[in-house]
Amino acid sequence: MANIPPSLNLKAAPFEASSITSAAAAAASAANKDRRMQSAEHLVLDLCNPDLRENALLELSKKRELFQDLAPLLWNSFGTVAALLQLMSCFKHSDEIVSIYPVLSPPNLTPAQSNRVCNALALLQCVASHPDTRMLFLNAHIPLYLYPFLNTTSKSRPFEYLRLTSLGVIGALVKVDDTEVISFLLSTEIIPLCLRTMEMGSELSKTVATFIVQKILLDDVGLEYICTTAERFFAVGRVLANMVAALADQPSSRLLKHIIRCYLRLSDNPRACDALRNCLPDMLRDATFSSCLRLMIQQREGGYSNCFTTCKGLALSPCKPEVGLII
């Protein structure tokens, strides 16, 4: 049997077949990747063609997770980011180009306009999320184009989708801990805009806005910024307290989680911790949210088991309390 050629060795055949199959699968995978990339490149080019832009925007936003390195492609393709900003700010109406900003107040935004802008924002979120394009995105001050959407107060669905998607872009920026990102955002109006959404948005918008404030606070620069003046601290504290009061009627464990994390991070600052002794909501010291906290414990395996003790510590201790809630 030792002299039998490998092609006739029955014991070797299965391994050779397996190797061939693996190679074929790898080749097919590479071919599929190339086809997807070519498709993405064509769609990105179509964004600059007014006649093809609408379909390209829809397809790219739906399939953005399938296209690897879509963010660098969007950013480095000539005219693409400008086209996305145009999609966000302008709409064809008959033979005119009409700015979207005037339809924000009074609120006249249609569902079709909102969907179109949200699709453009979804692509910008890809750019904001990618490590190779994140700082380029910030240096171009692209987030400032989103702020008019966050400044709206209408609770209609088109406006709510617009706010939520805009918050998603900012959330993508702060999700990666980067002091440079936080410093940029603090140089803008992001805190007042998030506080506005935390007061009047839907539960999901409130949750994302509170998450953004939480991530800003978790950075030392952000904590120092909020606690530098009493005006800033009490502006944040007032909104957090109002949200706690509202949650007593409509509990939300995920929103409460971020609110508690904000309070706990504020307690890292000695002056803020001292102020919280007097302004921490009573409902965080009693059993008002016991059911929400039990749910958190079940979902996160005990990460919130010391909640009542910690919140009471904020009210009673002049120094920083135990911060076991931050997970």
C-alpha cells in the first residue's frame, strides 16, 4: 500500500477532498466580498447622481452592515459627504431646492422627508463609528449639521425618528472612550440639546440622550465641565430628578440604569457629591424602583444589588460613596 500513488490511496482521499472544499469555500467567500465591495462602490458613486441618489441612499442604508470599510469609502469618495449633507438639508420640490430647516419650525416635516434624512444619517453614523474616519468626521464639524434636528420639540413620529437617528450618530462618537471626542462635543451645544431630549423625547430617545450625557460624565474632562459651575451641575441634576419622578409612573429599567450611572459619576466630584446629599430624589432612596432594580439584577447578574445602599450613601455621606453600580 505504501507504493500506491496518493491519488489511489483511499485513506488520503477524504482529506484531499476536504482541502479542496475549503479552498473552494474560501475562493467563493473572497468572490462574494469582491462583489459586495463593487456593489458598494457603484452605490456610493450613484449618491452624486441626482437621478440615482434616492435608490442608492436606500440600498446603502439597508445594507451598510454588509459592506466592509464602507465608512472610508464614503469619506474618501469625491463629493459623497457633500451629497449626504445635501440630502439632509435639501429636498426637491417641483423645480426648486427647498431647505429642510424651515420645515422644522413650525413642524411640517413629512414621513418621506424624515425617512430620507434618517437614511443619510445612518450612513454618517458609519463614518462616525469607524476608527479611520471618526476624527476626520469631527474635524469637519459634521455633528453641527445634526443639531437643528435635536433642537426640535415636536413629538410627531417623523420628528422623533429624526431626533433618535441624530442621537445615534452622537452616541456612536461617544461609545468609544476618547477625550478628544468629548472635548469637541463640549465645545458645542450637545449638553443642552441632550437635556432637552431627556425632558421631552420618547423613552428610547431619552435613553440614548442620557447615555450620551453618561459617557461625557465618565470622561474626566466631561465631569470637570459639568461640575465647574453650579449652573451646569443643577441643570443636569434638575433634568435627572424630573426623569426619576416621571419613571415612578412609567418605569423603564434601561433608562433608570443610565440615570443612576450619571448620579454615581457625579458623586466622584467632591462638590457635586456634597450637593447630591440635598438634591438626590427620595425615590432613589426608598423602594419605589425595587421592581426595576430586581429586573436589572436578573439581567446583569447582580450589578445593581447595592443600589439602595449606594443611593442612600449619596444622601448621607460627605465623601464619595461606594460605586458598585457602575458596570
